[in-house]
Amino acid sequence: QEVLIQDKALKPFARMFDQKFSKPFLGAVWGVLEARTKGMPVTDRITQTCFQYIGSIINHAHLYKFIRPRLKFLIVDAVLGCLCLSQEDLMQWREDPAEYIRKDMDIMEEFDDPKIS
């Protein structure tokens, strides 16, 4: 896999990371997403970062081989699970619909929102 790094001094590090650490790191990211789907406390910011990492490595063939048999979990459980209306969303909608809409439309709120990933 060709490493696309502009700074030539960083290419050896990028290759080393890709070869030695990218699979274990992906395994850890996967574990975080599995924990969230099982109801364990994982912040929205951490979830968003996990989705961003997966999005950035999906084109690497050796990492896609890990993801491919687990696509159903990724799409159905992890991604769609984040997109569904939660109990907290429903409670906020019932108590203060204007605040629910404001929060949903606030660009600063998007920074941590895994739905945006």
C-alpha cells in the first residue's frame, strides 16, 4: 500500500504505523464501537472519532479485509444505532422542542455528533 504523505521525512513513520499499528488500532476502535452498541458509556466525541478513523482507512486493502466481514455490524448496529432517535432525544423533544431543534441545527454541536460522521 502506497503511503500518501507529502513530507518525505514522515513517510517511514507512516509506513511503520500502517504495517505495525493500524490493525491493532482498528481492533481497538472496533471494540469501542461494540461497547457503545452494548450500552456501555462511550461519548459522542469518541464515537465520532472512531467513525472518522474507519472512514480514513477503508481504502487500505489489508484493513478493509478486517472490516468487510463486519460491515453489517458497522452499518446496522454502529452507524444506524447512532442515527436513531434516542430516549434522551425523545425526552428533550417532549420537554423543549425549540431547544431540540436549536441543538440539532447548531454547527458547534456537530463537532462532537457521531451522526455527522
